[in-house]
Amino acid sequence: MKKMLRWVVMWMALLLGGGWASPGLAEAGGGQDITVERRTYPVTLSDGKTYQVVGYLYYQGTLKNRPVQVLVHGITYNHGYWDLPDINHEEYSYARFMARQQYAVLALDLLGYGESSRPNGDFLNLAESVSALHQVVVRLRAQAERHTFEKLVYVGHSNGALITTYAQALHHDAQAVVLTGWLNTFHELPVGDEVFGPLLEQGPYVTVPAELRTGLFFDVAHADPAVIAYDNSVADTTPRGQLIDLFTLLANPEPIPSENITVPVLVQLGQFDAVAPAAFARQEAQAYPRSPFVFVDAIPNIGHAVNGHANRLRSWATIAFWLRLVMP
């Protein structure tokens, strides 16, 4: 089995290195036939209170026999990260792209973001966010009809990848995990306490300035300025409790329990990602020793906010192809 997987990894690397896109994948565009449903999921946190997590479910045709991707955004975002609008006649919606690949796609507003409940931002830390995510998945499956959502994929971006890693390591909800813009490998960060300190002083909910977001999230040479401007205009606030845990684990990722993930893992790292650079791809592959299939994909000409870059389809097509391999 391991020998076969090594050949698969080599094959993928060859194909992707040649700029290949999977034959048979539905192309971007034509999203008018996608159904979008707003759903709410009650979750109870350690304070004993019940809060509402809002998610948007995207699918094409029927939900019957569809695997589901649960999408978990990063800081300053909400479910809109996965469903950016068309800009300058280009489609930027990961959710709609994957719906056309015959997945059900649940893009969440994590607690403290978007339309979901907003508990005290200092209370809403990593542990509470992980608990809420797990409860959403349990309820999603409990409410599903027969032969629906039997296969589940976690797709996490940045801080959402961190939350996803903990959720999978602790609860083993998914049959595969996709992580973008996150490293469990120690690396120097482009900013330090001189930036983090003033952010944390703002209050229980933090606003990250547009200039800082642009510098951290975008490779401006490979992103449409109109996309960057839109992205900054819709930026969400972030719970301070999450930020504190995020900054702590960025400085020392050793406590992250990635070794407890026992399903296939795809990690995508951007060549020009200031937060999680692809230069650490080789080291990152060692972070999941119990996974039967780890593929770390270094994507050229892309920064941190993968979905907002010109080369986003390279990311999306690889995810779709990889999922076909590991979850046939």
C-alpha cells in the first residue's frame, strides 16, 4: 500500500509540475445552477450557553450520495472566503467550483464571525472553536438523509486549518483533511510582537488593518488589485481569544496534535505565502506520521489567501483530483 502511494505522489508531482489540470473536472464559471441553502447549527460551549453557527450549503442537483466538504475559514474572514464574487469576469468561488465537482459544500461562519453568534471574544479561544466545529459536524450528519454525507472532508484555511487539525486529531470526524496556508513546522514570521501587541490591545474583537492584511495575505504581483480591494472591504473582526492561541502556536507549534491524524492529508503552501511559505514543504510532510497518505503541494505564484489569487484554479483542481484518489 505504501509503495503504491509513493508512486501516486510521484505521479501527482510530475503532473502538477507540468502545469497539468485534471481532465474531466468541471470548469470554473456557470454557477447559476448551484443551490445555496442557509443552515444553522446550535452548539453548546463550556460556559453552558448555546450559540448558533451559520453555514451555507452549496450543491448541484441532489444531495443524495454526495460527500460533503466542511470549509473552515481563517482570521478576518467568514464563509465568504470560500464564495468570493466574480470580479473582472473571473470566478473566485471555491464553494461553487467544488459543487460542480459533485460535492456538497458547507461553508461555515465560525463563532464570532459573519452571521454566527458572537460570544465574548476573550472566551472564544481555540478550544471552544474546535468544540463548536465538532458539534456542527455531528449535527450535520445526524440530520442528513440516508446515503447523504457519509463521506466528509475537512477543508481548513490558515487559522481554520489549525482549528481543523485539532478537531480531526481529537474527534476523527473526517475521512480526509485538506489544509491550506498553515505550517506545523516552526518558522520565522514576517511580523512579531511589535505588530501583535497593538492588535491585542484593541479589545475582545480585533480589526486587522487593510495594509497589514494585504502584506500578509496577498502576493500583489499575482493578484488582481480589485480582488485585494474587495477582500479588505469585507474583512471581518476576529475574536481576541482565537488570536492569542494562534500567535502562541505560531511561535511554538510543538503542542499541535497533528500526529494524531490518521486519515489522508493534503497540505497546500503558496510559493509567496508570507505566513506559511512553501519553502518548508519538505519538513511539513513529517508532521503527520500516522496519516496513510500525506501530500504537501507547493503552489507557484500564490500568496496566503489562496482563493484570491490568479493561480487559485491550480489549487482547486489539485484538491478535487486528490480527493478522487483518496476517497473514490
